[in-house]
Amino acid sequence: MPQPDDPGLVRAALPGLVVAAGIAAGAWLVVLGLGRLPPPVGDWPFSTMLVAILASLALSPLALQRSDWATGLALARGPILKVAVALIGLRLSLVELGRIGLEALPLVIVAVLFGLVLAFGLARAMGTERRLATLLAVGTSICGASAIAAAAPGLRARGEEIGYAIACIALIGLVATVLYPTLLHRFIDDPHTIGLVLGVAVHDTAQVTAAAVLHEQISGEEGTLVAATVAKLIRNAGMLVLIPTVVWLAHRHESDGQARVAVPLFIVAFITLSGLRSAGDAWWGNDHVMWQRAIELAGHFSLFAFAMAMAALAMGVRPAELKAIGWKPAGAAVIAALGMLALAIIWVS
């Protein structure tokens, strides 16, 4: 894949970016069109994110054959996703960020440790090799594919183990993205509380935000996305401590069992933009038309970028990668994911 400073990057990325953007725009148009239909169809809470996911899953076999899409799709689920997450920082001030962060922190710590131990223990009990069990555990408990990619070199995991873990976590996360918002909406009334649950119970950042947006569209209320994003970013930050610790435990009798995890810069950008929101509100006030319009436009761009990222992620799902190793490790990951969901619901009840 071309490097960021390669002049050919834009040309190489264009086909995949056009596909991801086309799916996101098409999903928006579908939802807009369905919303104009007479009741009862017009009253149903259709979601742009859900339509984009379903369309992309249908295109997954084609995406596997189109190598010219790979660079653009990687950008959509990588840098573009991180920009989308950072822009959510404009939705809340530093005071609100601190308040939600302090509220979410105890739940995040308990849920991550619970998921880490449960996923690893179940996978090992089902006969899964230690490296794969560790990859599934960090992917389930911390932050999906990012945690797997960060831990794999230190664990000296094989390619098929990495592919299996990522495919497994991606499939579980996509199912959770579609099902959890409706499920939680039936049992929990507060969008903020649902956001906290989604932030600790869904795997990847894109999946968390997609699930939160889906809930806001179902409920017609705001608050889910901000709470879910803050809780998820706290989980992501846990990589800085947990990944090196897990790798050290796996190789504690060896001298080279180390893993260095870089500070996730999009978390820094999220906090910076939250500070910008605080400064803008203090300077211009909450009722300044141009300032509020800028925040609104940033929000629209963020949601569109999330739809692109989810399209890219869904087209990257490869269920066939699970067949070679078998379904028992995946079963352990499913049970652990459901355990984290149950713990989060009990915690907030």
C-alpha cells in the first residue's frame, strides 16, 4: 500500500474511497426516500448506518476480488474513522467530557478486566492455543481489531491466528452494532445510560459509534453518541497499559517479551476539539449562529465519515477465515461479549 507521503496515494485510494462514499450517500438517500413514504413505512426508524452496513456485507465478496479498492477502504476504516471520532469532541465541553469520563471510568475498568479474564479463560477451557486466546481476549475487552494488531507482534502470533481473531471480533461487533441499540431501547429509557453500555459492550470504535447513532435515530433523542464515545475512548486509552502487561505476562520468562503501544492521537484530537468547543462557547456564546452552524456541519461530516468507515469494515469481513481453526474459540468470544453486555446493564441498573 502506498505510504502517506507517496504522490500516488490519492490515485490508489480513489476507487475504494468512491465506493465507501457512494455506499454512505446511497444509504442516506434510501433512508430519506423511505422517510417520505406514507405510514406505517414512513414512520419506521430507518438508519443510514444500518443500511450502509447491510449493503456493504452484500458487497463483501466483490470487495475481496477488487484489489484496487483496498487502499481506499483501508483509509476509510483508518484515518477517516479517526477524524470522525475526533470531531465528536465538538459536541461537548471539557467540563462535560470530564463529568462523563469520571462517570464511565469505574464501569470501563471493571468491564474490561472482566471481559479480558472471561474471554481468555473460556477460550483456554475450550482448548484454544494461548496466543489466539490472548488475541481474542484483548479484542473482546479493549478495542477490537486495534488491540489485536497492537498485541500480535509482541505475542509473535501467526498470520492465521491474527486473521481469525480479527474476523471473529468484526463479525461479533457487527451483529452487536445492529442488535444492541434496539435491545437496549426496550429496557433502558435514558440515552446517556445506553451510550455508556454501548461504549463498554461493543468492540471497535466504529461499531460503538454506529450503534450509538442507530439508537439516536431509533429513539429520536440525543446523548447516546457522546456517552458511548467517551466510554469507548477510555477503553482505547487502556491499551497503553493493558497491551504491554498482557504481552509481558505471556512472555514473562523471556527477556524480549515487550510491547510498546503508541498514544492514540485521535484521542488527543478528541480532547483538543472538546477544548475548542469550550473556548468557542466562552468567546462567542452558545447562541452564535455561525459558531453553531460550524458545529452542526462538523457533526454531519462526522456521521457521513462513520458511514464510510462502517461500509469499509463490513466489506472487510471474511467469515471463511473462521473455518480453518473452528468455531470453539469464536464461541468463547461470543460468550465473553455477552458477559460484558450483561455486566454493563447490571451496573447501570
